[in-house]
Amino acid sequence: MAGALEDIRVIDFGQYIAGPLTAMLLADQGAEVIRVDPPGGPRWKTPANATWNRGKRSILLDLKTAADRETARRLVAATDVVVENFRPGVMERLGLGPEAMTAGNPHLVYCSIPGFASDDPRAGLPAWEGVVAAATDTYRPAPGSDRPVYTAIPIASHFAAFQSAIAITMALIARQRCGLGQRLEVPLFDAMFAAIGANGLLVGGQRGGGRPDDFWGGVMQCADGRWVHFSAATPRFRRRFMEAARIQSWEAEGLLNLTNLAADAQLQGQFRERLRALFRTRTALEWEDLCGRAEVPLAICRTTEEWMATGHARQAEIVVPVDDPVLGAMLQPGLPVRLSGAPGGVRGPAPLPDADRPWVLSTLGAVRTWPSTRNGAQPLRAALEGMRVVDTTQVLAGPTAGRTLAEYGADVVKINNPREEGAGYRTNVHRYHTDVNRGKRSLLLDLKSPRGLEVFWRLVEGADVLLQNFRLGVADRLGMGYQQVKARKPDIVYVNVSAFGYGGPFGARPGYEIQGQAVTGLEERAGGSGQPAGQPFAVNDYGTGLMGAFGASLALYHRQRTGQGQQAEAALAYTGTILQSPFLQQYRGKTWNEPRGREALGSGPLHRLYRARDGWFFLGARPDQLARVADVAGLRGIGGVQDQALERALEERLADDTVAQWVAQLATAGVGAHRLAAVDELMRDPWVAQHGLSVTRRHDSGLEITTIGPGARLSHTPVVPGRPAPTPGASAPEVLGEIGMADQTEELLGNGVLLVETMPPRPAPVG
């Protein structure tokens, strides 16, 4: 059970989701976490606390009293990490803020996770999940509608927790190198830009690089009425599918050629109907088994409950049994990141409130040994300064891991196959390459050729991290599996990113974002009783990329302390599972009753979307704050009704005035409310640009490109967006020069082992 963070102590002041989830991610990796709750226990009474507080110690402290504040200060004085997610200013008023605590303990890593940043004009707004979601275009309308759709998945809280766990581990790496802790801030609003990703791309101020039509893919209904999500985005997948389904004649009809389909609307319609008819010839399970054997991306759109019951989820420990003291024997999400040499694990159930008071109090005054401060050296500019990453991953998840490591200062060399159709460059360069490959240097290198492998091994010899997202066994067949790399570079940190995880019966199956959403229940949850639908943004891909970066940072920290390299693993199915952490607990008496489907507007009358006279906004308040809502002009008199009657009353009253009026009045009353903001608007917002969440620069194509920037703030080793993504392959001369192969550059370019692309013309604006 020993984990990479086994020598780290964490004080968890967090409430609701983001703070407790961050501390859980650290506890699963070996950290000793002391959870501090107010009298009465966690503020949100939810079965999900059995997940978020697992493996921790518990003490109840009333921070409104001087004695308990002093106890908290003494705990912080001997700890490595503090996690809190209150509104800015709350911990300062208690005398437990980051400035005071780091002054008393210069080795402390203090992580704040507010809804809006301390310097955001909305810092004082009650930033409930739905309020932040409204501010970041999460509740977008279904196609053909102007009615926004609520998702019960708390994307902002999860992305803030993912990025907080990374930032904390990076700060620990920096502390190990220079001896000092630092202050971190990861606001939910800022963290959402990592989920927005390529949706925020602007080219010359216009929406850039629309997603290509996915003719050979989509949600398909089968003979038994069940749905599957299928994708044959590359020629090899299309050929495998045609052979498995015995429809090779379709190639002779030109249906394998996407250019033909794109140019002929009538042919498109005929093809889509033939494809739908084909899927109606087998059951969903038959299609999943057939495509699994053929190594074609396809997954049944399961419910979350069905997913938890699959042999794969159980065998791969994507869900794990826990004996909870309140709920009894149960299943809950397993670890979203796995390390081979420091595996961590669920160290125990969530404790009963205050169960560990005697033990916690006995630790007060304990003497800690801290990393020594560097003397006479230049200040560390970035946590991963001087480290090199070789990134061989494709599409979004793996490259996001590489981009994240680049933001923390690593030199990342991105390798793509020069002959891979659909690698994300030629047809979609501005959308994906520009998004996930900023901050990197680029090689188009044929790793299947002996000369290409020679370049690869020269790079690995000087690397600290290798990222790959091949299916199970493929890297070994290419000669670059973990054991093969370890033989040449014993201390390498080797990161695997896969669709379903390498354990279990689905381990060798390919898959994309959509299969990860389908198999874990995310798509069924979004579609409800109708056709399954995707969650907003590519949350599974981007979330898995963040988890891959978390795994790399954990392994690097462990290597600093032990000198040992190891494997780290992230997977779409792991991330799709942990994204549902508020609901993914199965125990006796469990009811799956959270909001779902395309008609959902919220989880209750005081936490939902409402239509005003000129548009939509989100109202967020606790049930015990109804009196505040009822005190707002125009809403007086509704305080005596509840549930559906309250919802109807609010719908009627709120339709009478404008969004701006209601948001202003509710905020004055101390109630959370926010209008719906669109991504394009966010990317042009001056405050967003000033704080580096939207970054506009000149690309080497000559175009002005706007991309998202990093969301975490570190006081001593700040994250940086890095250089704009280069023209694919453009870094070849520079990189080869560094590894002693400059004199071979022309030869490698001439024989096709290396390629430098010409950037395509500027795409037409979309929308």
C-alpha cells in the first residue's frame, strides 16, 4: 500500500467536492491526510463522503473558537500540505490563510481552491458548481434548441481537484529541489479552461478549425434496442470493421473514402442509413464482442450501475469494494492513477467524524524533517526545470499530459508519425495540434523504421519521462515497451495512457473519448431515456490527460527520493468513473435518482437554470437559504412553498425581469447566480486574457492564434503556457542537433524518416 506520497502529511479543511476530492487523490497515493470538519461533520451530508474522505483521519474543530483555531494552527505548523476550498478571505479572517501559515512554516504547500479567484471581481459570489458551470458555457443547448441542458456531473469541481493534485505534487517536487514551499490557487472557474480546451480556439479572432464530420462513427441503435458508440476514424479501423462485419464491398462503392462522402450530401444520407441498418442486425453485446475482437473502437452505452457490474470494472479495480462504517459493504471508484513501483491504494474507509481526535492531538508539536534550502544557487523558475519529456501520444488525452508537464517547465519533444492519416494535423491542425501541443517541440518521426528508432533512443537517453498511449502490447511489439526502455534508461518515468486500462478483459481494446464516456455511463446519463449523448466538452480526454500528468509528477517525486523510475498509468475508463464520484457508490438501498437527460435543468428549485425575460441564468442556493431568495424584490412571498410549487413559482416570477437584474439582486442578497456565458465570449474577455486563461500569440504560420492557458497559480514556480504549437516537424533540426545527429538531418528528411509539414491555409470561420 506504500505510495509515492507516503512521507507527506496533509491537512484537509475542504468541504463539498473539490477540496475533499483533492485530498482523497493524495491519500490514495500514500499521503497521511487529517480531515478537519466543523462540529456535526461535513457540511454536505452525502454518501459520496464515503469516497472523498476514504483513507483519512478525522477531527472536528470549531474554527470560530480561539482554542480550536490554535489547534488548527499547530497542526498546520507541522504539516506539508494544506487544502481548503472556501471563498477567498474566509481562511484569512480565521487567521489560517496562506500568507500567515506559510510565514510560520516556510516549507508548507498551501493550496486554495475557491470558486472564483481571489482577484476575480466575482470572488465574493457563492460559487456553487452550477454557478461556475454557467460562467463557463457548460450548460449549452442541445442541437436545434435554445434551451440549456444541465449536467449533474460537477465538471468544474473535478477539474479543479485534478489540477490541484498536480499543482501540489509539482510544488513538492520544487520543494525537494529548493527547500521551500509555496502558495497555490486553483479556482474552479480557471480550472474549467482545461475542459474547454480546443473549443476555445480562435484563429484570427474567429472560431477556428471545426471538428471534421465523423461519417464512420456515432451512436447507433442495435437489434435489442440498446445503443453503442462506434468510431472508425482511421482507414485501418474502417477496414477492420468492414472485414469483421463482412461488408468489404462498401470499399468498392467508395464508402471508405471520406472525401467522397464529404462532397456528396446524397451519398452521405444513403451511407448513414445503411450504417444504421447494419447495426440493427446484431445486439449491442454482439457488436461490442465483434468489434473488440476486430480491435475497432466501440462500446455499449451502459448505465453507471451496469458499468460497475462489468467484469472489466471489477477485475481492473476501476471500482473497488470498501467496508464503510455507515453504508456497510459497498463499491466505489478505484484509483484514477496507478503507479507500479509505489502503488498506493484505498487505505481504508472514511472515518466517523472525530474518530481520530486522540491520535491527531497526540501529533501536535511533532518535529518534522524538511528538505534543505538551496544556498547560493539560482532560484528555481519551474518545478520541472531541466527535465525532458518524450511524448509519443496521439489525439487529446496523452498530448494533454505532455502539455501539462510543459506548463510546469519540462522540455517536451512531441513525436508524431509522418504517415499517420488522421493524426490530427492535416485536416484539423488548428483545433487539436494547436491546443494540446503548445509548449512543446515537434518531430514527425517514423518509429517503425530502424533510423527512426535510432533517433528515438537518443532522445530517451536524455529523457526523464516517456509518454505513450499505444494499446496493450503494441509498444512492446515496436520495441519501446517499459521493460525495453528501462533496460536502456533504468530511472525512466514511463506513462501509459489507454482507453480502458491495461488490466481486465477490455485491456487491449482501442477507444476514444466517446467510448470512455459510453462504457462508464456518462453518455447514458446525459441522454437519459432517449438517445445517449456526450457530456459537455471532451471531459474524459482532457481529464485523463491531467491524470496522466499527475501520475508523471508522482513518479518524479518518488524518483527524487529513491532514485527509482517506474510506470504510471491513466485511462479514459478510470477518469470516466472518477468524474461520477458524487454518484458512483453502490450499497444496500442505493437509489440512482440524480438528474439526467436532455430535459434536466437542475437538481432542485434552488439549484437550477431559469429563464428570465431576455435569457437564461443559473440560481444556486442551499435549501436553508430560501429566506434570502424570498427577500429579493419580486420574489417575496415564495418562502412558504417547497419543491415543485416553489419551482413553478420561481419560474413564473423570474420570467418577469432581465438576467442582469436578477443576477445583481440575488448576488446582493448573498445568493449565487450567474448568467450563461459562451466560450467565444470567455476567450475574448479582458480579465480572462489578463490572467493567462486565454492566450493570443502569433503562430509560425503567421496567423494570430488564441488558445486556453493553464489554470493553476503557483507563487514561486509559476506555470506558463509555453510557446505556440510549432508547425508539425519544425523542431527537427534543433532537436537532432542536441542529440548529436545534426549532420544526419538532411538524410533523414530525404528518406522520409523525418517530415516537416507546410501549414495548411487558414480555415474558414465556423459559426
